[in-house]
Amino acid sequence: MNKKYAKKSHNDRNRRTHQKVRLRPKHSGSIPDKTGFQKIMLEEKRAKEAKQAKRQKKIDSRGPCCKDSAAIQAKNEQLLSELKKSMRSALKEDRTTWVIIPAVPHWFIAANKRHLAHFRQYVEAMNLPYEF
């Protein structure tokens, strides 16, 4: 095969350097929209954003997470026991003993987002080493 007439790229790779080639778009400007497709997509996007805003407003208007101080105390106890179950262990610097690292997992924060305001205060009052 004559190198003079060979294509510069094959399978999105430069034949000489074997690096990935960035493909250029076929149209340099925007394609004229004859079907109104862009307008339809924009309307769908706005409808989706409005629906999400309505859902978020409903979530924000739910009010307090717990009814009274007894419910808050019970929820704090339950969250603390759940958090203690999910403790992680790691190897210490001398590599002979295992120690428990008090780290709060991301899934715990996401699942109990509504109660974290009063749970953080509870953890700080108990002088526990957790950090959120």
C-alpha cells in the first residue's frame, strides 16, 4: 500500500502516531430547523423543569420532620444506632491492629437528609467523633 495515498486515520486513530483522532462535525454552523424539533425539545425541557420545581416546592413545604421533642429524641436514638452499625474499620499505622474509623457514609446522609439538622446537634451534644 502506498503511504502517499493512505488515509490519515483508521478506527478513529492516527495511522502514524496511533493517537485518538477528534472527529470534526460535518456541519460547521447550526442546522436550519425545518421541523420545529428544537422548539419541541425546548418546550419539553421547560415542562420538565417546571415539574421538578413544583415537586421541590412540595417537598420544602412539608414542615418539620418530627412532631415533638419526644419524636425527635426517638429518631436521634434510632439514627445513632443505625450509624453505629455502619462503622468502617481500617488498619492502623503499625499495621497490626484494626481501629474503627467514625465516618458517616454518603448513603446515610442522603437517606436521612430531613433529620440531619437535629441529629447533628445531638451528635455534638454527646461529644461523638462523627463529622458530617
